[in-house]
Amino acid sequence: MTGARNEVFKKEEVGFYHCVSRCVRRAYLCGYDQLSGASFEHRRSWIRDRLSGLSKVFCIEIAAYAIMANHLHTLIRNRPDIGAKLSPKDVAKRWLRLFPLRWVNGRPAEPNEFEIHTITSDPEQVEIYRERLCCISWLNRCMCEHIARRANAEDKCTGRFWEGRFKSQRVHDLSGFLACSVYIDLNPIRAGVSSTPEESDYTSVQDRIRALKRAPLQHQDLPVVSSYPPLLSIEEATNSQITTKEYLSLVDATGRVVVDGKGSIPSNLEEILVRLNIKPKSWLDTTTNYRHRFRRMVGPAQALIEAAEKAGKCWFHGINAARGSRGACSAEF
């Protein structure tokens, strides 16, 4: 049963969330429609551009993403701590970049002093906008509405483009973050549209690989962060418990197991999983069946039980998967 999003989304807490937006019926977000012969591949750049722009306005970081033919995956982290430090003027500027009041030559104009003062003169309105700039619902709204309008205009049609608002899961701990991120990055390989992570276009893993190739020529000792769209570095997301190179090795090895149909993690990678208190034998099951194992929240069994109690529920889907031999989610941030 679908539940209220605020039962797992805590606006006052910094947290990771896995969000999925899916097109309705046979509507194509991207990809190639074999029935009509139409190609929608160019829309992938629409989405990447929009993600890049929104990540610079919202107090929300993008940790992983994958743009598929009929759905979009993002792993994001809300930052109410950053939002709280914004001045009223900064809040007003950011909001007016999202919803500009003036357009020049078909492009949004930079907010002027009068428009900024109109917002800052109302402290209550400033706080409303501040909260929205840290809200995953408003991020997805600004993402999906923009793409739907462009797609409908291009298709010369009206009506619903997305199946619903979006689906989200709270990611509780480090192992849940890694499982979710690897699951997202391996989507093109599992769908059969690419054979290697470096060939997986419009994914965060491809961005990280390209950034890693550039890093030795520039700042070898700095964390690897892709600049388009701005990606949260693996080192920062995991509190430096795993490096970008280790993460890419984990993605590659997990992808090989999925493709080859083998049921074990290579022995040279078990050290990473053991060090992070993740069960190697259950890693493959979790990353392969991630969408079916968990629904509203991803984490260890006790965390899911406590979250369900706070929400007034008897249980959350995924408690049985998190405990016992199948549970790979056990490490804490």
C-alpha cells in the first residue's frame, strides 16, 4: 500500500533518498520506439541539463543517476543544514531562478532588486521558500514538470506524461547507499543497452570514470567529482570509508557477476565489503533484486522497524530482506 512520503522523508534531517520517475503507458522519456520508428535519445541531454541546473539552485546533492528509456533514477541527499545558512536574499535569488518573473529573448532574466525585495520583505514567505529549496518533492516537481512540458510540446499533445509524482526510498546507512548507487549505475547493463559501465551513457558511473581518467592530469590528490551534473564524490558520501576507485571496482565486479550469471563476489573485493560490515554473499542478491527487496526505506532491519513504529505502521517492506542471510544492509554511516 502506498504511504505518505513524509513518513520516511525528514525535512529537518540530512539524508539520502532514492527517487524514481516513470513515464505513463507507452510514453517515451528517451530511447528508440520500435513501433513508431521515432527516436527520443536527444531528451537525455534535456534531463542531464535540468539536473545540472537544479543541483545548483536546490540545497540538494546528486549522488547517482541513470537516465533510462522510460524512467529516471536519482540518488540524492537533502541538505537542510546548508539551507539554514542561506541569507533571505540568497533564498529569494534561488527561488526566482526556479520561477522567473521575467523573460528576455525566450530565456529567464536574472532577478532584479525589486523582485528580490518583494520576497525578502516577507519573512514568512522566505522561510517557506527556504524549506522548499531543501525538499526532494520540490526538486522532483521542478524536474518532471519541465521535462513533461517540453516532451508534450515536441509530441504536439497534451495530458499526463509521468505515471505519478515519483517514488522514493530513504537510504539509511552506508551499505544501503552503496547497494542503491550500484543498482542505479548498473541499470543500463541489466537492461541490455550497454555492456560495460564506461559505455553506459548518461549515468553517474560513466561520469565518475571519465573524471577519474582526467584526474591524474590535473589534481591527483583531490577527490574525484564530476562537474556535469555536479556529483557528490564517493569519498564525501561515504565519509571516506570507500574511495572512488574501490567503488568503480565494486560496480564492475557486480556487473560482471550479473552478466555472467555467477553467484559470488570475486575474492579480491571481499575485503572492501567485510571492512564496511557488508555480507559478501548477500551483496549480489541485494543489488540484483534491490527494487523488489525494499520499498519505502533501505537499511538494517532494526532501522526499518523503528521507522515503521514512528510512522504508526506495523512494518515496512524490506524488514525480512534486511535480516537473516539475505540482508546486505548492516553498516552504519
